[in-house]
Amino acid sequence: MDLGIKGRRAIVCASSKGLGRACAISLANEGVHVTLTARGAEALSQTANEIRKANPGVSVMEVVGDITTPAGRDAVLKACPEPDILINNANGPPAGDFRNWTRADWVNALDANMLTPIEMIKATVDGMMTRKFGRIINITSSSVKAPTSRDLSNGARTGLTGFIAGIARRTVINNVTINSLLPGIFNTDRLRGSDVLMEAEKRGISVDELVAEHGKSIPAGRVGDPEELGILCAFLCGANAGFITGQNILLDGGAFPGTL
Ligand code: NAP
């Protein structure tokens, strides 16, 4: 299917690895010029080079910086001042008991998972509305639909979701849609992070075995492949997806047990 977005320009935040990377790859496969961001230069260059190799007609820009800071956001907006597509993504907040979080912990989580996407939207949405095309996708979490043990994530991401619910109904008149993707458990570096490594070590099994075990608790019998989220992201950015806005789409292999 041709999504009709060849030649469009996208900012894909936090995209050297994992879900952001998968979104960048899917968009580039559709002929979209992509500006990628990450704090670490090495993995960013590696992903950018892979995309260039697979899509020689597509321009791929790399911006090293922390997207949750004003300087990081300014740098990416300088590299791509008039994006047609914005994918909001950043590091998720750490796990833990809310009794242990300080005000600074809350401010950090709100900065990364609520205020940064809002700032990026603020900087780009009016231009999209004037040009009569815009697609904004926020990578949030299944915690928006059903709370997890990550108290900071439950709070910050739901705050963003409430904000989006309002503005997505006001931008669509100019063909600017705003939707969120809610990942359940996906096989990314984040999933394979220190908690999983420690648990695998403690139990004397490999990380792959532990990830497979996590997958067995999901109706699909497996964890998600980032490519699956990337493909849906590109679809929602398509020229013909202009009637879908303000939606929160769960990708969790059936883990959420509700009827609706
Ligand atoms: P990942 O595999 O660890 O990849 C994270 C990517 O974002 C890397 O490229 C990282 O590069 C970049 N990044 C992180 N913080 C950044 C920042 N402040 N500024 C710029 N780039 C940044 O993580 P993931 O699994 O794709 O997760 C992406 C988001 O989805 C997170 O918010 C996570 O909480 C959420 N999520 C993931 C899952 C899952 O199962 N994977 C489930 C629910 C929600 P650098 O480290 O070099 O900056």
C-alpha cells in the first residue's frame, strides 16, 4: 500500500533504538525524509546509516541531544524546522514506589513524558495547520489504559493523554491529526535492561528465555516486535489517515482484558 507521504519530512524523537527506531525505519521505507534524535551519537549514526543504505532517496539527519531539554528540542527543530510528521518519544520513567519519589523525580517524569511532547507540538502544529497537513504520533504506554506498577509513568503519560484528547479535536479541521500508540511489552533494549538482566542472572536463565517467559503471559504468546509498532505508526501518518484523530491505540497482544 502506498501511504502517499513520499517526500514528506518527519522528526522522530528518541529514535536510535527500539520503538522510535522502528517508526523511523517504517517512515523512511515510505520515502519520508527523517530527522533522528538520541543522546548517544554512536547508535544514532548506526541507525541513520542503516536507513540511508536501505533508502538511498531519503535524507536522514542525525541530531545528538536530550529531547527532554530546551537545547535538545531547539537543535532538532533547527535541523527540521517545518516537519509534516512528528513522532514524540523519550525515555520512560523508572519503576518504584511513589513513596520514594521526590518532587524532582515527578518533574523529571513530567518533563520527559508530558511536557516535552507538548513543547514539540507547540513548536510545530501551527505550521502544519497552515500547510494543511500534519501527523503527530505520541509513543506512550499501555499504562494509559490500565495502570502498571510504574507510578510515575501512570501519572505523567495520562496527563499527556488528557491534553491530546482536547487539541486533537481542534487541529483536525486543518488535516492535522494527533494520535497515541500504547505499547504493551515490546522486545527492545529497554525491555532487556538492567532489571531483566539481574532477574535472568538470579534465576540462571538467559535473557531470551526470560523474555519468552514474559511473552507466555500475553494472549498472543509472545512479546511485540518493534517493527509491528513502526508499521502502524507509518499507517497513521499516511495521507489517507486524516479521519483518525485523538485515538489511543493499544498494541499489547491482547493483554488488556477489557471488552472495550
Ligand atoms: P529503548 O529501546 O531503550 O530505546 C530508547 C531510544 O530513545 C534510544 O534510541 C535512546 O537513545 C533514545 N532516548 C531515550 N531518552 C532520550 C532522550 N531524553 N533524548 C533523546 N533520545 C532519547 O526504549 P523503547 O523500548 O523503544 O521505549 C521507548 C518508549 O516507549 C519509552 O518511553 C518507554 O517507556 C515506552 N514503552 C516501552 C515499552 C516496551 O515494552 N519496550 C512498553 C511501554 C512503553 P539514547 O539513550 O542514546 O538517548
